[in-house]
Amino acid sequence: MSLQHPALSRIPASFQSKLSPQAVEKIIKVYDWVETECIPAESMMEKQLEGHRWVVQPKMKELRRRARQAGLFNLFLPKTFKESPGLTNLEYACCAEIMGRCFWAAEVRWKIPVNVGKA
């Protein structure tokens, strides 16, 4: 995995050395997902959200399903959850910074698990 990927360009070198190979792969996947799926869909999401902010929109449902299939779902979960991707706080923070490029990108990747508190 190349550390020259644009997903890693804003991560200080001292932090890059603390990232596991699995995390580097996940960060790159998140970057690619935001670039190819979320940012291009921004105008559609804005239209779907007009007057319906508290309803999960069709595009959001579709992207959630695809994010789950791509292994990009519930990235924030700690290692004690079986659904956890196993990221440390630092590794998740790198993903969160990338997701912040699109105001709703993080929402695609989470749904509160039914068994919260039952780790």
C-alpha cells in the first residue's frame, strides 16, 4: 500500500508510522468512497433533503447498503464489538477527517447497532 496516496497527504509522517496496514487500506478506501460516491452525489442529496431533513433519503439508503458491502460501515466502533473494523482512535480520526469533506458522508457509514452496550 502506497503511503503516497492523496488520502494520506494530510496525515503527519509521525502519525503515519503509527497506522496499521489495515488502517492505511481502510483510510484509502474511505477517501476513494468520498471522492467517487459522496461528493458526486451532493447535489442529489441536497434535493432529496429539501423539506425532508428527518427522513432517511433513498440515496442515503443505497449508499449505506453499498458502504456496508464495501466494509466501510460503523468505522467508529471499538474493538469490543464484533462489527468493529478494529481501528484505533487515531486511525478512525484519519477516516473522520476525510469524511468531513462532505457534510453527510459520515452518516452513510453508521447506524447505531442494536446491541449497543452489549459488547
